Amino acid sequence: MCLSVPMKIEEIDGLKARCSAMGEERWADLMLLQSDLPIVGEYILISLGFAQSVVSEHDALQAYEMFDEILQALEGQSQD
């Protein structure tokens, strides 16, 4: 199973985008979005290093909240 992570585009260099999310930075390949390239400031879903789609800021922030809840639950389990 793969997990797609929404990340904000900080910089674009050709078909590569430097993205950030939750304190991490990654480069993503934009090859799959060539027909409608995203721009700096937009959020994209990244899976296995490839941008899959553009998502709204609202959806990205909602996903971050959900990831935080999952991490908190896992941390609570490890302390038991």
C-alpha cells in the first residue's frame, strides 16, 4: 500500500518541484502533470516521488491534521 502526501510547492525547476510539508522537504517529479503543470504555492499529492494531482490548501491542511492525530495515537500506544 502506498501513501500519498500533500506537499506545498516551493520551487520549480523544469519538471521537478521542491516541496515542503510538516517540516520536511522533498523533490517531486512533475512528469505526470505535464498537461496542467502546477505553480509555486500550490499543493500536490506526492506518491513514490511523483506528483499525482493538485489538491486544495484546505484538503492538504486537513490531511496534515489527520496525520498528526495518527501520530499522537501511535505515540500513546507505544507509552502503554
